[in-house]
Amino acid sequence: MRFTLDTNLLVYAVDRDAGDRHCIALDIARRARGRDCVLTLQSLAELFRALTGPKMKVPAALAADIVQEWQDAVIHHGWSFWEAMIWATAKKHGCRILFTEDGQAGRTLGGVTIVNPFGDGGAEFAKAAFGT
């Protein structure tokens, strides 16, 4: 099943100070490796900005390495304006699930179901979606 991950999941996956969100996001990111995951250029650019911003203060070279790792995972393994862009990209690429804490969790639009992995039942849904 093809799916995509929003920026917030990518950020939580590398933010060890994010508590339970870090654990859930990291688990999803690890499960996404080797699967049919589409990462949008927007999400990768936003990840870079978040990593190098005032909160995380990751050096640009290290942030670029982190973003490259996400790109490699995609390349080698297969309702604001911005949220709509992510949804449209997911739909265009045939994704059936958009994992994000933004948007309308549980809603299916154009064949893409929005899942909040941090909300009620979201982590369990993610595990079931990955078949593990």
C-alpha cells in the first residue's frame, strides 16, 4: 500500500525530546523503510527548515544529511494550502494513507485516508497498515 508522511512525523522521528510522539513517529519511520512510501519535496524542505531552526539548531550540513537519508529511503526503496498540497501529492502518487497530526483524521478524500498516528487508535492503525 502506497502512503506518505507529513513533515510533523519526520520532525518527531528525529526529535528525541518529543516524548511519546518521538517513539510513535520513529516506529512509523522505521516501518516505512523499504515500503512504498512517497516523501514530498515540501515535507523534506520543511524538515530541513525545522532541523536548522531556532528550536533544534542542527548544523545545516548535518540537517542535509538527515534529509538525504529520507530521500534515499524513498529513492532506493521504492487543509491549508500546504496541507492540500501534501494531500494532492499523495493522491497523485496513489497513496492510500497520509500520516499527519494535521488535517481531518479519519476522513477519506480522493482515496487518501488521513490518519493521526498520535490520536485515538492512530498508532494501532499504523501498525495494522504496515502488517506488523
